Amino acid sequence: MRRFDNFRRSRNEQDKLLAKICIYAFILLAALILFEKVIGNLPNIGSSIAKATNYLNTLTAPFLMGFAIAYVMNPFLNFFEKVFKKFINLVGLNIAISILYGLVLVNRFLLILSIFVKFI
């Protein structure tokens, strides 16, 4: 008789069980409808993701270029720091770093100027 114990519930317990089943069925139907809508709008979603990616690419491109230039220039700056280390101890840290950065800025200015003249 233990098998049929589920059928011997009170009316209140049966109502709670039925409400639980109805809620699960409603959640399942809502999930299925949502899934169908997402699949139906997949091309629109894809184009929106492509637009967002393109926008993020335009925003982050200067930062990525700056990081790439810094990565490439780091060994050269480390070399110059080692070469000018004796001058740092003699003249002073601020003056040596100012000279080093001044040389790098002049070099970048001349590089940009040569690229600009090449396109004219």
C-alpha cells in the first residue's frame, strides 16, 4: 500500500503540488518561447555584436598601439638606462632622465616628420 500513498494526500497538499507543477510548466514554456525568439533574431543579434565589437575596436586601437610601441621600445630604453647609469650618479637622476626622454622625443618627432614628408 505504500505505493499509493501519494494519492492519499489532503486537498491542500494536492493543491500545492498542482501549483508547483503549473509553475514548472509555465517556466518551461517561457524558456522555450524565449529560446525561439533568440534563435529567430540571431542575424540581428549577430550584427549588433559586430557593431559593438567594431566600436570597441575603434576605442581600444590607440591604447593597443601605445602598448605595442611601449613593448618594442622597452629594451632600447633599458639599454640607454644602463649606458647612462654612470651619468645618473654623476649629474643627478632628474637631469639624466630628462636628457634621455628629450632624445627619445626628438627621435619620435623626426620619425613622424619623415613619415609626413614621405606622404606629401
